[in-house]
Amino acid sequence: MSVDTVKRAGQTPDERMPFAELGMKQDEYDRVVAILGRRPTGSELAIYSVMWSEHCSYKSSKVHLRQFGTKAPKSEALLVGMGENAGVVDIGDGWAATFKIESHNHPSYVEPHQGAATGVGGIVRDIMSMGARPVAVMDSLRFGGLDQGDTRRVLPGVVEGISHYGNCLGLPNIGGEVVFDPCYIGNPLVNALCVGLLRKDQIKLATAPGPGNKVILFGARTGADGIGGASVLASATFEDESQAKRPAVQVGDPFMEKLLIECCLELYQADVVVGIQDLGAAGVSCATTELAAKGTGGMTVDLNLVPLRDPTLRPEEILMSESQERMMAVVTPGDIDAFLAICEKWDVPATVIGEVTDTGRLVMTWDGEVIVDIPPGTAADDGPVYERPFHEPLGQHDLNLDTPDSLERPSDLRTTLLQLLASANLSSREWVTSQYDRYVRGNTVLAQPADAGLLRVSEVMPGAEETTRGIALATDGNGRYAKLDPYAGAQLALSEAYRNVAVTGATPLAVTNCLNFGSPEDPEVMWQFAEAVRGLADACKTLGVPVTGGNVSFYNQTGTAAINPTPVVGVLGVIDDVAKRVRSGFPAAGLRVVLLGATYDEFGGSEWAHVAHDHLGGLPPRVNLEAERDLATVLTEAAKQGLLEGSHDLSDGGLGIALAEACLAQGVGATVSLPGGDAFVDLFSESTARALVCLKPEHFETLTDLCARLDVPCYGLGETGGDSLVVEGVLEATVTELRMSHEATLPGVFG
């Protein structure tokens, strides 16, 4: 071309640009024109289309997510909050933990193995970009009904992808969820969490300060995989023809990512990184605009210098590619040689592609011509913000009136227990979790099927030998609860994750979340979203745990059929001494079995109503955040005093399932009596703020005194021992019978 591309754009205002094909609305395109004072070039349009996509800009959720900041509780532990790649919290002894959860839902339906694998890879790089060593992963998975054909296609591929990528990286998978419900058929949820550790004075941020500093792209070469993935797959309604979108699914290389991890850690140790950003959604577009916007405001980039796997790629494709295992760093000129030498040592390709400026412009060239000249903040930070209309779903009132009170309650509670124990959502997950390495690196203290994962900090990082500390993590969510009441449903997700961390003996410290919903253009879906965010923000304020970051995943629907609203909440906690952690279940005979918390007749959204009657209606269990906080205090204080031998939270399936799982943990039976007058309610109600613990008889009085001080109900149920679970006057089942029911379901379906 004889005329510079940007200049030509100014001279040809009427030239048609394919903004609609890239997911932009007419008014959004008009706004780009107004910002630039001309039509955009093709490369500029590529940048704005991906950066202003729902997935990258949060344009429909920002107005609600601000509550996580305005209602945030004061927390001295919070070192880095929302707005960075991941949150960072102080865990003591000079150490910090960084953690985050994100979705990779649509790619995992289109291509289950690669979609799930690159979901793990992407969240691991978020943790790397904070200056941390990734130390563990978790995943929260949801699929269609266990009897639905496509579940058999999607689930094995997703599990295989998570297993392959995480195992190759040498990262233990310490927990998560696997949930089945017909609403997720055609739109599974694959939410991946990663946690990392770092010294608290060595945090890295995504910023490009200092004119004259160099911009280095390092890691894998850029290819055609994942082009436009953020806008094509995650920012539009998911239709049946989604199989045609396979080219938008990224392809992962865990071995390159492993090299990249070790390379980054050595770069941090050498102190040659000024700012750093991973290349995830929106690729080079995201990394350059965000780094420049958070720095001194400007950057020049020569796209010809970007290393390519496919030499035929055009600039627009390079900018939109979401090829994996790539990072971008800002480095002072004096540190370039040291930076490149470390990359060469780890066999990680690294190329200087640009320079930081103070012009306030992001300028990119291709074949010597200027093809991009934009204010970077307009792409990174100033995207459209929508206040979408919302209203309560038309059938919500009728749904809440359809209570489970009229459902026939069983007389044979033994059969009911075995039926629930074998059901899709309560059966053993060992078929899934056995494919993950839960103990690689040797620092896993607790993992599935424990209530929360627990890692020791000692020896994870060089120089950490002086600390006895550990970190605990749990993720939870319940789409049925949120369908009945999204405000309470989000709070119940937080409550369960908070409780799961506390039963290990760890103190809950901070929250991340992945909010999975249908189309934001549907006012009923936006009502569910607004209520869930409001509920979660209010609950975090009450419990004193800040939201450090997370992810919003909209358009989780096929056609007009949206999934149940599914806020997934991750909670991180800290324990001063991992030797005082509490094991899961009943570890030995001769221990006193105790129920903490109060039980009510609450079956709305319960597993019993779902399994026995395929019923969803009424209201979920009542939220009692003060009771959750007091219960957590009892659990953590009892752990510090060494009172508890084992514990298990009560959630889906109630006390009956908790007792069965506690017996199955070590094959130890128990004989118990129920505290109330209705055995069915006692066994299967899903009331909140409850936990099952066991302890030596001589510690029982001390525990009851502790509970009395905090007004936590405490009921002595019985004693561990024998080879059966005996509920006196109600039911008896051998541990072998419980195990046969619990462990046969998933292998029976998937082989």
C-alpha cells in the first residue's frame, strides 16, 4: 500500500468494516469511531472487538460487581484485590498466597480435552503473572444428567484434559466438585482454580512503566488456534452449531508451560522484570493494551517481530490469537541480556517486540506501516458499560410456592440412605479424582474426598522451611438453590465453602468466585445475576472475607434455554500449624460422635427432593451467616486445642450422607442416636451451619463448654466403632454395603 494504513482509514470513512462478524454492536462500533475520530483499521477493530467482548470487558456485569468493592470488609491480609490477574493475601511468616478461579465452559463443550486443558493452563499463568509459584489446582465441574448421552462424550474428555495438563505440570489437584443436572446438557461448566505462593514483598503487577523500557514476548509461538476465542465462544449465545467453532478452541502444551513456570521464577529471582502479563483471552491485544494503560500510557510494537507458528497469519489474526503458553514482560534495557539468557537456559523463545513510551498511544506497525494508533486505555478500561434491564422471572413466585412439603416422605430410611448415597451427585468421585495426581510434590496434607484441600507451605518454596503454616481451599456452588433464590443461593455457596475450610481447622481468609449465568440480554437472567452478586457481597461483608477477584461467565445457554444460575465460590483459609489439621471422617474406633449446629425441616432444592421426586421448588435452606461464623470459630479453636480427631461438614444429603461418608473415610463404623423427634428430618434435611465431629471422650466436656460460649448447638450422637453404621431404632447398614452403593455409580456409567 502506498498510503499508511491508519492514514488511509482516516481518508476512507465509508469503507465497510466487519464489526458485526466480530461480535460488536452498531453503537459500540460508532463509539470506536468517535474515540479515534475516524473509522478503525482492521487491526484496531480486532483489538476493540475482543477487548470489548463480554468475556474481557465485563460490560454487563461491572455495575453489579462494584459491590464487591463498596461492601468489602476491612482485611489487613488483603495485599492485592480486584483488578489484577489474581488476588493476593498475606498468610503470615512473610508469605503470601494468590488464587483465582475462571471459566472455560464453551470451549470444553466444543472440544472437551483441549477446552478443559487450556482452562487449567490459563489460570496457572494468571498465578504466575503475580510473581508466584503455582502449587495446586482445583476444578468445579458441571455436566448434563448422568443418563444423558452427551454427558458420556463431554465428561471423559474434560477429566482427561484436566488430568493431562495438571499432571504434566506436576501440580496436585486437591479438590473441587462434579455435579450433574439436565440444565447443563449442551453447556457444561468447567471452572478451574489455581493457587500459588510467593514472598509478600515480591508481588508482580501488570504494568508498563518507564519510557525506553523494552517489551518482550516470551513462551510459545503464536498460531491460528484460539483466534477470537474470547468473543466467539464466551461472549455469545451458545448454539447447536457450536461444533463448527472448533478453530476458536486453543491448543495447550503443558510441557512448554512447565518450562515457562520455571523460567518466570528464575526471572523474578534475578529481579529483571518490571511488569508482566500473561496472554490469555484476547492474546496480544489484551497484554499490550492492559500493560500500556497501567503504565506510563504508551507503547510501540512491531508485529513483524512476533514469533509465528503459521507464517501466513495476518496482523488481525496475530492480535486475536489466543495461543497458549505465552507471557509478555516489561524489562529495562540494562536487563535485556540477562532476561534473554535465562529464557535461553530454559529453552523458552523470547523476542523484544516493542518499547514503552509516554505518548499515551499504543502504536503498532506491520511491514513498516502504522496499522494501530489508539489510546490503550480506551480498549483496556473504557469499554461500554451496560445497565441491563432486569426483573424477577415470571414463574419465580409459582416456583417458590411449589414447596416439597406435599411430597411423600419415605418410611424405609435405610433404602433412602443407600439410594441417595448412590445418586449422581452424592456418589463417590473417585473415578474422576483418581485420574488426577493429588500428592505430587509431596506437600498435600488433605485432598479429595476431604472437605477442603490443604497444603503445607514449608518446602514448597525455597526458604520456606521456617514456617509450619498451611493453606486450605474449597469450592462450592448449588445451582438448584440459586434457581430458587439467587440471593440466598450465592450466600449458601459461600457458606459451604467457608464451612469446608473451617472443618480442616483453617481460618477462612478470602474469596474468589466464578459466576456462571445465561444471557445478560435476558432480563430474567440479569435479575438472577444481580441478586446473586448482591447476596454474595452482603455475605462477604458479614463474614469478613473480601472478594479478591474472579470471573463472570455469561451466555451459558443453548438457544433460549439457560442453565440454572450457578455462582461458584472459592474460599482460601490459613492454618498456623498443619500438624494440627483435622482429618476427614472417623479415623478410629472409640471416639465420641458430635453434631454441631441446629437442624430444621428444610428440603427445598434438596438432594432428596431431586433424587426421589425429581422436584425443584420452594425455598432453599435458610442462610445464617452469624451461625456459620460461630461454627467456624468453634472448629478452628477446637483444632488449635487439639480436641478433634475428625470432622465433616453437613451439606447436600444432610446428616445421613455425612455419617455414611465419615464411616467410609477409614472404614470405621458408628452407632448413633438422633437428637430430634423426626428421623427423616434429622437424617436428610440440608440445614446450614452444621458439622459432624469426633473426639476422644475426655475432650467432650471441653468442646461443649466452647460451644456454649459461642452459642453453637452441640449434640452427642454416639460413638465410632464396628463395621456398620447404626442409627438406633432407624436403620443399620454395613460399611461394605455403604461402599458398594457409593462407589459403583460413575464406573457403571463410564467404565
